[in-house]
Amino acid sequence: QALSDGMDIALTDHEIRTVLARLEDIPEDQRTESGISSGVAMEIINNVSENRQVTVPAELLASRIQTAEQALWKR
């Protein structure tokens, strides 16, 4: 979270746990002597934030699909 401070990245608790898990998955032989580089950490943070999943209620999704279908029929 400290790496993303001051940037346009806001991570949820779940996303922070995902980033930490991915950092932990990096094999020890691929880490530098001082640990994991900030570049690698930022790459993982960016990847997690770009691949965010959004939960939408089924009724709202069905309504939007129906509206899109109707717009296509009018063409």
C-alpha cells in the first residue's frame, strides 16, 4: 500500500491481499539480495488494479442487456 500512496491507485483490502500473495509466490532465487524490487511490486499492483472485477446485480445487468438489444433492433 505504501508504494501506491500518492498515485492514482486505490486498492481494496482484497486487492492488497492478492498483491501480497503474488509477491510471496515469486521464487526466492528470482528476488534480489534486498528482496523484491519496487518495479516488480508496482507491476503486480498495476496488474491487480487493471484486472478489477465489478459485481453487478443480475436484475440491473439483465435490464442493461435488454436496453442494448432494443437499441440494436432499431437499427
